[in-house]
Amino acid sequence: MSASAVALPGDPPGGRRAAAVWGIGVAVYFVAVIFRTSLGVAGLDAADRFDVNASALSTFSILQLLVYAGMQIPVGLLVDRLGTKKVLTLGVVLFTAGQLGFAFSPSYGTALASRALLGCGDAMTFISVLRLGTRWFPARRGPLIAQVAALFGMAGNLVSTIVVARMLHGLGWTATFAGSAAAGLVVLVPLVLFLKDHPEGHEPPPARHAGSAFVRKQIAQSWREPGTRLGLWVHFTTQFPAMVFLLLWGMPFLIEAQGLSRETAGELLTLVVLSNMVVGLVYGQIIARHHAARVPLALGTVGATALVWATTIVYPGDPAPMWLLITLCAVLGACGPASMIGFDFARPANPPERQGTASGIVNMGGFVASMTTLLAVGVLLDATGDNYRIAFSSVFVLEAVGIGQILRLRARTVRRERERLVASRVEAVHVPA
């Protein structure tokens, strides 16, 4: 057990109303993920539509993730400063405009601008949903709430791999992306009408500092905590293999390198999403009961991913057997839930007024790694004549860097958590009845 699992005085009560309000935020995140991952099933179509090579195609996702990652700390600061509702509302407006613009983009340049706008709005969703959960539910529910939020995000990915893919090849580019943009308007209405930042009687203390001094203090204090830094490196190391596979390069790899049909490749991408949803529930339950399992789960996921990834790309002969591709996709499904463990290190390390900023720092990790790998794969594919074995080997470099940082920070983080747990218990004992 950690400090996050202690029922502290003033803990939010949770309950049905909390679930309803939090559900509105999760619905926004669900739609954002649909828009974010819609390019993953349209990569080959985008290459034909805009007449671009692999490097230029990867730029779509790289730019989107660059904006997303670059926005994480500013968004965290905005959430801490302005509250969840205002930030989520702005996010919906931006990512809906980006998806609509992508539908009607006449050129590669305008399409890039649309994906950047989408990435900006998308960046405002997950941190806001995490903050909403900490404001409406008791701290002991934190790990499970975060995993369930991520599960709904993966359900959005599932919509992309099944529904958007079929719409794209049945209705065409413009109708698919313009039609899907309507989902942004659907979630905007309940967000504006019903979402509240916190339950009555649980208002956060007003920010005592404004301007650059407040920003510097929030970032510096969050970064000073080893739990925040460990969370960033856990997120960095675990998330990116699955994101690279789902966001862009999985479909081309399965079709061009493995010779699968578009339908079979889509089914394998769907398996990644389904595996993610199942593993997420399991990881959430394990971590809620046994906080000591966090680092073993994270490192175990990285090890399993590296092993199966390596086996797939070095398998003698082409294509790899279907059982191996199925195993790869099932194991990749654990990457998303493992990345959520990063937030379980940052959450107990920071007080409520810094949760947005700390979560933003953590959330940068996986997206920086994904952006770097997307670029590396695209460049290596062009340089080697579409040799996926060489291009996909870039994954191991980032995994090695991340593992080294996790091992360096884990002992210090655990020690600080134990100190806070003791202090929390003492405080709870001395609170007057």
C-alpha cells in the first residue's frame, strides 16, 4: 500500500454522480482517440491521396505527436489554473476542427496543419480526465480509475480499426473524416451543460501565484519529485511500441512486409486494442491491491515486448507465421496499460494542486518516444528500400534508454513514498473527530 491508497480527510466521496460527471470527460477522451488513431487505418490511402513517401507520411503522425507532447506541460498548468471544464471544452473545439479540416484538405501542407490542430486539442483531453478522476473519486481508486479511462480510450482505437476503416473504403476519404467529426459536437453538448470540476465542498485552494513565477514553481516542484521522473520514464519505455504500431506503421508492415490482406491486417490491429482493454483491467486491479507490483509489471511488459518484437523481425523467411503475428499483437496490447503505471508513481508524489502539471510531465514520455520512433522508422524505410527488419530495430534503442532510467530512479521513489505514507497516517490519527 502507498500514500495514494490511504483514505485522507477531505477525500472525495465518489459514487454515482462522480461516475456520471467523470463519464462525460471519458466520452470526450474516447472521441479524441478515435480522431488521433484514424490515420492509422488510412496511412496507405493518405500516401496515395497526397502522393508522399514513407518519411513524409510519418510526418503526419510525428507532427501530431510533437504538438501533443509539447502541449503536455502547458495543458497541465492550464488544468491546475483554470480547471477541467474550460480546458476540455477548448480541446473538443480544436480536435473537431482538426478532423474536419483533414477531411477537406486539398494538399499535403493543409493536411499537416489539420493534424497539428487535432494534436493540440487531443493534448487537452487525457490530463483533464485524470484530474477529473482525482477530484471526484477517493485516492485509493486512483490506479483503477486511470486504467479504466485508458480502457475507454482504447475503445476509441477499436472504433478506428473497425468502423473508420470500413467507412473509409465504403464512403471515401472526405465523407469518412467529415462524418466522424460530428462526434466532437455530440460530446461537446453534455460537456458544456453538465460537467463540473469537483463536487460541492471539495473546491481546491486558490492558486497563490500567477504568471511566470507560478509556472516555474509548478514545473520545478513537480520535476523535483523522483516519482514524477520515474513516471515519465515508465511511460516513455512502455507506451511507444504499440503506439507506433497502431498509429501508423502496423498496417503497412502487415500488408507490405507480411503479405496480409487489408482485412486480416485490420483484424490484427483490432487484437492489439482488445488485448489492451483486457490487460488494462487486470493491471488496474493488481496495482490497486499491490503497489509493489508497479515496477515489475512495467519492466516485465517491456521485456516481453522486446522479445516478441525481436522474434518477429528476425524470423527466418517471409512472411512470419500467423501465430507469431498474433502473439506480437496480443503482447503489444499490454503496452498501454503498462504506460498508465507511470501516473501511479506521479500521483502520490504530488499534492492535488500539482496533479495536472505532474501528469503532463509523465504523459510527455511515451509521446516523445513514439514521435522519435515514428520518424526513425520512416527514415530507415526510405534509406533501406522498405526493409522493415532494420527500421523496426530502432525500437530497442529507446527501450534500453528507458530501462536504465527506471532502474536508476525506482529505489529513491519507493523510499519517498514510504516517508509520505508514514506522514499521512500520523496526520490521519491527529485529525480531530
